Amino acid sequence: MPSRTASIEVREIPESHLGRMVRLSDIVFHESDEDTEARNRWLWRRARRIGAYDDGQLIGAIAWLPRRISVPGAQVPCAGVTLAGVLPTHRRRGVLTAMLNRLWRDAVAEGTPLAGLWPSEAAIYGRFGFGVATRAVEFELVTRGPVRLAVEPEPGDLRLLEPEQAPKALAALYQDARVRRAGRFARDTGWWQRMILPEIDEEDDDFSPPRIVLLGPGREPEGYAIYRTLDLDDDTCVLQLRELHSSDPAGEATLWRFLTEIDLIDRIRGTRPVDDLLPLLLADEDDLTLREHPSLWLRLIDVPAALGARCYAAPAELVLDVRDEQIGRNNGSWRLITREDSGSCEPTTAAAELTITARELARVYLGGADPVRLVRAGLITEHAPGAAERFGAALRTPLAPYTDDGF
């Protein structure tokens, strides 16, 4: 049944109203671009669409993609929120809250315990229980002169692929990267073609088409890199790195050697995990600039299902007092039992060892934030000495979580 906030009706948006969603998005996000509109229409056709209507007018919308995200030891359904906006004429009337309540309900009904988004305004979504789950580093490496590596890699078999070959050729390598590092989303062929390898770059149509280089002989490639190039007005040529993955560190070094030796490139830019090997691979870091920033935000819609879905680095038994102002069923005390191959989370009446909000639970869920540090900051309350340390040891991952895909 449709839900109402005063005179506002919240219901599904039919595909015939995609034009209305485009207009709403243009007004809310100050966009008006043919390429962006085509991309959004493609995304929204794949998405679950929730609308807020006032007297038949679409005044708010949320679109979420049914996706799967890698978590330690598993792949978990995740609602990828790709649009969330309310017209400026209808702000502060509870419209976003009503649409999110519908999202929580629909996602749980579909067995989706997580939601993820890239916020346009971070302050808004912390109030709704989203927290920064992955972080990233923007880098720029000056390559006008020779770039020396600390360890010279072995020469590798490299070949260029056509974009249409890439989805099939790279699928297994990308899946390997997803298994090893939490925070990455599953991709189908359409996602590769539309979101990763479009002919024209969405951010700057002056960039070249995508270039794909594959490392490794025959049918068992070891790694790949995807990049574009751009000549700037000052006669500087930039290489924009989209992705670089390898099954081992030696392969990463070989790919970095290839990129730094491409003729006529003055600098390389891109985004990498916070624990990326690039700074360690360079013999001299003076030409490397780094800037860390928040990346994907997550929300645990179903706390016991989300905590029970992942694997853990150490055995532990903890009682968590979860405070969730938006999703009442998450409130209360939960006994979390962690194992290397599984976890379980059940309601309990036992005394809490940690009190944690939905936002902070999202921060620590993938292992990207340390509960002990959050206790020191006053964001988690520790009732039993050592509880935060045990929680952190269980959540720890060998690689920092990282997200490649925007949506």
C-alpha cells in the first residue's frame, strides 16, 4: 500500500515517469547534460524506483540498484542508491525520511541487508545511519623524467585489448580482486560497457577512449590496467588511471613500470586504495602527491543479517547495544559470535559490552575503521574493558576495503 507524509504519497515510479526523474535530478543536482541523462536513464531502468508525489507531481525520488558487494569471506546483496533527491520546494517536510523508510522495507523484503551510496552532501546521510565504509587516495605522479622503482620488476607479457574484448577477458581478474578486498561490487557485461569502458568519458569528453592493457600470457592473465589520456592546454599530457589489478605484487609493479614508461605522458592521476603499493614501489616519492578522502558510505538495514553474512579474522563473543533511530528492529542488544568461516548475531538480554550507533557500525563493518579509535573519539561506548579491541581484532582484514565503482 502507498505510504503518506501529510499530503505526500510515496509509491513506485513507473518507467513512463523516467522523464520526470530526469527533470527532478536536473533541478536538485544542477545538471543538464545529454551524456549524463543517457547514463542516468540506463541506471534507473535497472533500478528499483521510489517516488514521492504531491498532487500527482513527482517531488522526490530514490533509485536503488540491486547489487552485490564483497565483504570479508562473502558476497552480500546491497542496495546501491544512485539517486536520492527532493525538490527545493518540498524540503524539511519529511519526504526523504518517508522514501528511505520505503527503501528499508523493500530491501529487507528482497533479502538485502545493506545499502550503499556516494553522498552529494555527507552531513545528510550520517543522520540516516550511513557511515564511511571505504576510503580512497587520489594520487598524481609526475612522469616527465624517468621514474625509478625501488625494485625493478620482471618484464611481463603485455598486450592491448579492444574495449569490446575487455568484459570477458577481465572478469576473472576482477572477481579475484573482489574476493581479496572488501567493498567491490559485482559487474555484468552491461556494467562494464556502460560504466567502466564507455567510449566517451563522462567527466571530460576530451579524454581518449579507454585503453586496456593485459598482463600475462595466453588464457591465464595476471593483471590489467585501464586508462585514458588527455592533452591539456599547457602541452601537458595526462594519463588518467581507471583501474589497475594484479593477482600478485610483482604483477602490480610490472603494470606500474609500463604506465610510467609510456611516451609523451607527463603525469599519471587516479584513485587507489589507502594501502596501495605505489608509494612503496617508488624509489623516490618526491614526485608523488597523495590526498585521502572518504569513499563509499554503507548502511546496515538488517543488522543481524549483515553481521551474520561476513567472515571474521578472530573468534570472539560480544554483546552489542545497537542504537538505530531510523530502523527500530535494529535497536537493542545483539550477541555477536564471530568465527573465521562465519558469524552469527542474535537478540539477547545480556549486559552490553559496547554501545554503537548505526553510523559507527557501518564504519567498522568492512574493517575500514578501528573500534578502539572510535571509543577514544567518544563515538562508541565501551562497557567491558577490552571489548573494542576484541571487536576490532575480529573485524580486521588483510587489505583495506576499497570501492572501484561509482553509481
